[in-house]
Amino acid sequence: MTEADSEKVDLRSEIPRFKPATPPAAFGEFVENMRRLQDLAVSIDAPDEVYAAAQEKTAELIELLAPFEAREGKGPANRSMQLPGRGSLLMPPWKVEKFDEESVVATGVLRRYHLGGGGVAHGGVLPLIFDDNFGMVVYAAKRPISRTAYLHVNYRKVTPLNVPLAIEGKVDRVDGRKTFITARLTEEDGTLLADGEGLMVQLLPGQP
Ligand SMILES: CCCCCCCC/C=C\CCCCCCCC(=O)SCCNC(=O)CCNC(=O)[C@H](O)C(C)(C)COP(=O)(O)OP(=O)(O)OC[C@H]1O[C@@H](n2cnc3c(N)ncnc32)[C@H](O)[C@@H]1OP(=O)(O)O
């Protein structure tokens, strides 16, 4: 086995082996500031000179960070389990509360940068939350490395912003390479906002 192979989660795929990261506190604070910036970027109505100053400051930040871009699985983003959204800006800043063979539960809020229209969450954010949950359910249930073949979301009620939410997903049934997952997105009082069903298919040798 080569060194590159030992970095893969499975020799059948190019997906890097999952290695939890424990970055210094400043990384988590930086990611949270970036989220706040996203909230502001989608909501500000500022004078021209403020946009110009903001553009200059972000250009400086890009110059600071660009030399440190690293390949998937190397930097702390996406694998810092103690941080909201595993420290990934792509993910809503949710925390994993339960992670075992029975189910995976994550809780958190959606915020201004998740706005669709009319004060509620963009519908496209929900499949992201469901897909991530399905991925974790497969991992927690110790099923083989799989990819999402389909994902169906039923939107039962509009999803509010800045309100505590929870998603719980579990394996519904297994059929050969296929793992069927179901999940529910609820408010704290149990109100059902959306439910979803997905098919995760075990990868074959050579599948990316
Ligand atoms: C302290 C420890 C902490 C640990 C923490 C761990 C944290 C975990 C870290 C992170 C978790 C979060 C990670 C998220 C991950 C999410 C996953 C994704 O989003 S993956 C991206 C989106 N998906 C794709 O891009 C797939 C693209 N599609 C494909 O690659 C192929 O189509 C694939 C592999 C899905 C299937 O292709 P084929 O050629 O291998 O297989 P065929 O023969 O087509 O299907 C196999 C069976 O499945 C059925 N099937 C396939 N697609 C179907 C469909 N759309 N609908 C119904 N059936 C379907 C078929 O009918 C067949 O069934 P029959 O065996 O005949 O019974």
C-alpha cells in the first residue's frame, strides 16, 4: 500500500480517510467571524465608500490566507467535530448531539445568510442538511463508504431562521449495496418542518 493509499477512507474510492482535527481556538473564532461576514454580505445596504473599504480589507485577508490553501482532508475545515458545522463554512453551524448506530442527531439554527425569501430559510439549504445527515448516518452505522443516489425532501412547513432546530436520521433498511435512510427536521417542541428519505449506494472498486 502506498502512502497516498493509506490516506484514503477506502481503497475503492478517492475520498480521504476521515481524521478528526483539533485546531486552536482562533480557527473556530475565524470561521464564526466568516459566518457573521456572510450574514452581513447578504444584508448590508451601505454607502459606496463602505463597500470600497470592505473590498480592500477582504483583499488583504485573501492575500494573508492564499499561501496556506491545502488539499481536502488536510486543513481543519470539515473535520473539526467539536466546532459548529465541523468548522466548514459550507455547512450550517450545527452541532452533532448523537452519533451512533441507532441514529445521528444534529441541532442548530439557520441564520440570515440562509434566507430564501419572506423571512424563512431557502429551500435548497434543507437538502444540504439532509445529505450531510445521511452521510453521517451511513458512517455511524458502519455501513461501507457510499454516495447519495437520490434524496427526497418533503417540505411540511416553512423553516424559520434563528430558531433552534434538530435533525434526526436513521437507517431505514439495507438491501445489498443500498442503504435507505430517513430523517426528520423539527423545531424544539417537536413540530415537523420537513422529512426526507435517501438512498446511499456503496461504491464499487474504482468509483470516485
Ligand atoms: C470521532 C469520529 C467522528 C466521525 C465523524 C464522521 C463524520 C462523517 C463525515 C462527513 C459526513 C458527511 C458527508 C456527506 C456525504 C454525503 C454523500 C454525498 O453527498 S455524495 C455526492 C452526491 N452523490 C453523487 O455524486 C453520486 C453520483 N452517482 C454515482 O456515483 C452513482 O450513480 C452511484 C454510485 C450512486 C450508483 O452507481 P453504480 O453504477 O455504482 O450502481 P447502480 O447499478 O446504478 O445502482 C446500484 C443500485 O442502486 C439503485 N439505484 C441507483 N441510483 C438510483 C436512484 N437514483 N434511484 C433508485 N435506485 C437507484 C440501482 O437500481 C441498483 O439497485 P439494484 O442493485 O439493481 O437493486
